[in-house]
Amino acid sequence: MDQWRPDSWKAFPAGQQPHWPDEAELDQALKTLGDLPPLVFAGEADQLTEQLGRVANGEAFLLQAGDCAESFDSSADSIRDRLKVILQMAIVLTYSSGVPVVKVGRIAGQFAKPRSSNTETVDDVELPSFRGHIVNEPGFTEGQRRANPQRLLQAYHNSASTLNLLRAFTKGGYAALSEVHAWNQEFVASSPAGQRYTALATELDNALRFMEACGIDTASQSVSQVDLYTSHEALLLGFEQALTRQDSRTGNWYDCSAHMLWIGERTRDLDGAHVEFLRGVQNPLGCKVGPTATVEDVLGICEALNPDRVPGRLTLITRMGAEDITERLTPLLKAVDDAGHPVVWVCDPMHGNTFTSPSGRKTRRFDDVLAEISGFFAAHDAAGTWAGGVHVELTGDDVTECLGGAQEIADEDLDSRYETMCDPRLNGRQSVDLAFAVSDLLRT
């Protein structure tokens, strides 16, 4: 390949890019972004690569979770409640399975969404598709659907404020193990999964008291703080380039919009701009792998994004669908393992199981989500490889977007609290239930 530069992606075909009506306004917004401070730092990205290296070696488990598409209107309470659910899931996975959990949020930057069509038609009116708050608005008017470069700057500032809040929560005592009971929200606590979580939290409280009685410092950093890293799909390449910085320590380039970036199923073309851009930054990277991916496709991704075979550099996020995952995934696992690529394998059980319900809502069945995770573990058992993590879309709100679960959400219930801007998310009860199911699989 030719010499990489932060702008070398422009010589390659770039899918899923909005049509910006005013190029001069776009250029000015990107220039302003380029002058702003980084959102994250190279050293933090390196720490995440190191932790993901433990996952690649079968010594830890990755929980990557958060909203489908973040909103500029997210309140501090909403951000806190999403964090609560992630912390609950992580403590369930860690305590029930005995496996260290690396926590990565789909948060503080997950504002852009790929679309299957550039336009949307309603009542014979055709307008540009909604591509996330970083580009335009969901309302169906010409002004709302216009791609507005000023929203790129707003995305930066929203990410910065979210990061500030997350750092305060995770380092300021809120994430301490002594707070595990406080993370159980009222509507989750009343569910069977919530009651199981309460029992676990009580066990943990007893363990902490025992440690204190033995003279162990339970106020130490390892018990009172957690590391939460950020991630998003690196979709808008102009935005990502504008936030790319050269590290003064090493001279390497990092995309400082998030700790981890991933390439979607629609943009993983080996000859495309997204692969070209991300191959040159030193962040840990992810790539979605759908049911059409071949052995050649996956090995090509490994060679393009991690030619030096650095453990933790590359995470492959499978999204196969519940029905075929074991059959489709097993040969990919064996081929990558045989080639010596130290990949983190993660299951996205959400995107391959989306359908439109009779009521017209896009939804997912909770049982299908669990079935895909079970198939993911079965494929790894068959290949003799490590099932490294899960990647889920969730919210801390008591929404009704995915069917089933302990609440037995039915099609007629979807309209009661269907609030997502794009894809359906697990609510808090379903998320904690999923964490217990995964921890059971990790123990077997």
C-alpha cells in the first residue's frame, strides 16, 4: 500500500457519506474541529489496546454496550442510567463468571448512522434520509433533513460534555463496588433479573466486609474506580480526520474522537475509504462481520487493519443472525486462528435479528438475541477459540422496543414506550437478564 496520510482516504470510494449542500461551510466546520482539543488521548487508547490484548489471549471478556444512535438531547440522567446498566452488566459478568471485564461504551460519539437508502419517501415526498444527529434531524421537512455542517461541531461538544460526566462518575466514587445496590434502578429491581442482581450485590457487600475485616483496603483505586472507554462507528470520515492527531511521544497518528473506532458491515470494503483511513491510526479497531463475509474477506480485513498481528488491535464483531451463526462463524474462526491473527471475537446479537413487527415497528426478539449469543459460544467451542465478548444496543430507560424478556413485551406493547431514533434497544431489565445468561455460558 502507498504511504498513509490522514487524508489519503480521499483517493478511495467512500460509502455512507452525506451530501453536504454547502462545501464551504463544511470546510470551515472541519477546520474548526481540527483546531479543537482532542476528546481522548493516545495513552488511553494504548491502555485499551493492552486490555483488549488480554481478551484476545482468552484472559478477559469485552462488554461493548450503549445506545443505537445517541441524541443531542440526552440528559445527564439518561447518560447516568446508561452507565448504570453497563456497570450492572459488568459486575454480573465479573462476579458470576470470575472473568475480568473490559468495559467499552457506544457513547460520547455514536451520533452517525448508516442507511440502506440515501432518501426516504413519505406521502410522495422524497427527502434525504435521517443519518443521525451529527448530520441532520429526524423530523420530515426539507430544512430538518438538510445536512448541516454545524452539527459536526455540536457533536464534538456533546461528546466532550458526555465524556466529562462519565469520567466524574467512573472516577469519583459512583462506580465503586460499595455502590452496587445503588445501580439497581427501580424498574429493574422489581424484575426476576433485578432480584437475582440484588442477591449478587448482597453477596458482594458481604465479601467487601470480609475483606475490610481482614485489613484489606476496599477504598483502593481498583475497588472504587472503573475504566470505561468510548467507541463509535467511524462513519463520517471528514469528522474523523479532523480529530486525528499525531502523538508527540511516538509520532504515531491517533483518531482522538474515541478510544476505539469500528467499521460497519456496509463500509468494510477492503478497497474503500474507511479501511484506508483506519488502517493508519493506532487506536484499537473493530469491524462488523455479517453473514455474507467469506474467509477471504475476513483474512483480508485482518491483514489490512492489523498486519503486525498486535494482540488487542483488532476486534471482529460478528452479526450473523440467530439461525445460522454457528454454521457460518465456525469456518471463519478456524481460518483466522490458523493464520495466527490475535483477534478479539465479539458477538453483536442485535443487528442480524431485526425485523418489522405486524404493528409496523422495527424490533428484535429477546429470545433471538440470546439464541445468537448461544450460537456464538457454540461456534467457539467447535473451533477451540475464545468467545471474547458481546456488543449490544441498550438504554437505561424503561422502553418497550424489543419483544419478550421477563416483561413479556408483545407487539401491542411496543407503542407504549418506543423511543429510539433508529434501531430497537434492550431496556435495563432485558440487559441485566442478558448479562446473567452470558455469565452462565462463560462458566460452562
